[in-house]
Amino acid sequence: MAYPTNFRYTREHEWIEANGKFATVGITEHAQESLGDIVFVELPRVGDKVEKGKVFGSVESVKAVSDLYAPATGTVTEVDEELTTAPEKINADAHAAWIMKIELSDPSELDSLLAADAYESYIKEETGH
Amino acid sequence: MSASATLRKTPLNDLHRRLGAKMVDFGGWDMPVEYLGLIAEHMAVRTGVGLFDVSHMGDIQFRGPGSLEAVQHISMNDAARLQAGQAQYSAMLYPGGTFVDDIIVHKFSDNDYLFVINAGTREKDYNWVRSQARSFDCHVSDYSDYYTQLAIQGPRAQETLQKLTTADLSKIKVYWFTWGTVCGLPNTLIARTGYTGEDGFEIYVPSDPATSERVWKEVIEAGREFSILPCGLGARNTLRLEAALSLYGHEISESINVFEAGLDRFCRLDKGPFVGSEALHKVRAVGGPERKLAGLEVIERGIARDGYRVFDLSGNPIGAVTSGSPAPFLKKNIALAYVPRAFAESGTEVAVEIRGNPVKAKVVPIPFYRRPKKASPAASI
């Protein structure tokens, strides 16, 4: 699975795709693969403030629960309500299935996140492969 | 150094890795948790057939004229009721009436019994059996490493395994076993047992990797027309939870007694004294246990998981979840929890603390899942 080069990545396995002051957030292919069948997504609410590095929701597979960490600070403008009834969308295509859209407080925050190649090296290191 | 270097491996470990299974440390064993996906594996067992490597389970054999006496002394069910070729669910208890481990007792002959025990408790169990059986005229052996144990489970398990054996599987009743040729291997133990709440068999084949892999592959081939899937411990756990089967370290442990766990029907106090019986008579004399294992169905949005706390609707803590998970077949979020007896009645509403929030659940009868009664062959045409 290729990691899109127009995304930035967190060490907690979220991706973010910025377009000016707005950005879309999801979890990575590696995250969905490690979690297995996803059965539950706890979404933030539109209007919520999310803060870089802080928990904004959670995603649960049959086996485990995993917190979602905001890749950047901002205000939630949209969430994918379909994930409430079809959380398996994330398993099907993690890089297309977005969780929330935010208005960024400071787009330059993304500079400190990992680029695709750095993220791929990071997960290789983490899994010891 | 990788942590897996110190984990124990079954003879099928290489095969699991080649199949791309996700591996986990399960009680010191490097075991497959899932192959293609837990939900698909779970559904295969409920609707077709699944194959599990359960070679991490242990096997302790009793031989000699004092075997029955020893077995009766250290296990709570009544092994004197077993006929040769029959098995029973049972447990070994501490003197306090709490669990050393739950076991399946197989009677091979009057002087020959086999305990199948849990993986994580193998050494503890074997040492316990050795210490407790010392005064009886029998020989106790640990045969755990001699067998690769495969579980073939699901409504199509019989049809799958029948292709590979000369034994007439339709003649084996639930919790009975026989010896037959399986995949060309003579005298293979074939038991109609399992841990999924489904019909199925467990077979015990020689533990060399080549034979183990050959049998595994032949079972997969035989089950292909029923869409057989290799299944990991993830599905094994959700299957047994739907069937409300106890898991050592969760529903049963050294701090939980038989009556709390609701396993009364497998505990025969009327058979005479055994390790733990005196304490259980006392529990019964004071009117039974104060807490009971209850089945919970989460009725608000949320998944109850192992260790989550349970409260009454006024917010007082009353217990904890021992096992909790989404139930893939039932499509509900279910849990087992110890609660005071007054709360264990079906229909009682409680709250499970899920990630800081109280989420409503109600007590429901267990098992959560009961497999449909088998239709007669005539009716199924």
C-alpha cells in the first residue's frame, strides 16, 4: 500500500491532507491493518476544538480500542457520519475514508509531521521488519 | 533482540507466518490471532467450518490402577460416571474451592485418563497434579509436546473431517471420542469437543512439523467446498464469549469459586470429598455465593471490554467485566461480569464505565448464543 505523498503523518498513525487553511484527517493503512476489523468509531462533533497531539476520538476493532490524536490544532468543520454505521469503510480504504475535516489554526504546524517516506521508515522500525 | 525469541512455538508456527497471520504473545506462546480477519473467521465457524491450531493446550495422562481415584481427588466433576471413550468438562480446584484451571477429562480405559489443560497454566497444572496425585497408585505424564492439537469447528466440521478419516464421525456423540486413521495416521484421537459453542472435533496428531503441516493442509483442502478458513485466537475468543464459555484468568481464577462462576453443574459434591469440596459445602451452607457471573448486553452505544468497571444506576461500583467484546455473529456488544447476586437477575439494568462514561447495559441470560438444534438428515435434504 502506497502512502500518498501529499499527506503528512503522525507517529500515532493518523494522516492529514491540507488544502490551504482546511484539512482532512484519517488513520493510516498501517493503523487499520494493525487494528483489524473496525467496528466502532467515536467521532468528534462539528464545532469541537481539537488540539495537536490531543485525543479527539477513538476507533475500535473487535479486539482493541485505539485513541485518535489530532495531527494539528483547529476546529472541526465536518465529520464522516457514515462511519457510525459503516466503520468498515476504514478497513476497505484507509487513505480514502476520512474521519474529520478541520479548519487549521496554524497550517505551518504540519511542517513538524512526517512525510510519506519518513512515515514508512518509521513503521518499518516500529514493527521491526 | 526481538521478544518473540523467548516465546514458545507450536509445530505450525512457520506455517502460520507463511499464511500471513498476525501473531501475538498468548500466555508465553507465539500464536496466530487472525489470518484474513477476525469477523470472517468467526462467521466461518458459525456458518461453515474453521480450523484452529490449539497445540498450545497441554495434555496430562494418568496411568495405573489408582488413576480414577487420583482423578476424582483432583477434579470436581464425577469421572466415575465416564465410560471409556467419553469426556467431561471439569476443573481442578484449590482447597478454597477456587480454580487451578478448567480441564477436559477423557477416559481412555479404567486405568487411563487424559486431562486437556490450558496453555498458560501448563507448568502450574502439571506441578499441581504431581503434588496432588503423589499418594495414589498411578503414573502422571506430561504429553503436551507430543501432540499437535487441531480444532475443526462449525456446522460443516463433520463433513470436512469425514473425508479424511475411516472413523464414522456420525457415531461420535458430543463429548465422546474415538481413535481412527486420520490423513493416513493410525490411532489418532478424534474428540467431539471444542471451545466455540459450535459442533466440531479436536484431533491430536504427532507433533513433528512436517506431519502437522500435512494434516493442516489436508483439512483445509477437505473444507474448501464449505469455504473453510484458518482461524486465530481472536475468533476463538469471540466465539467462546458468545457461547459464554469460561476463560482461565478471566471468568475463572484462583480468586473465583465454582458457584460464583456458575459452573455448579460440572461440580459433583455428591461424589464424595475432593480438593475444594469442603470449602464449597461451606459456601452452599451459607446460602451460596455473594457474587455471580452475569451476561451483559450493552444497550447504549459503546463496547465493554475486559476490566471495565460496572456500576448500579445510582453510580455505585458493583463489579467488573471479565470479558467483553463486540459479538460478530450476534451483532451486539456483550460482556461477562461479576456482580452481586441481586444484580445478576435477567433484565437488571447496570452501567459499564466505558472510557470514563457510564454506558447502560442490561443483564441477559447466558449463553448469549446457543447453536441451533441439528436437523435430522431427512429434514435437511
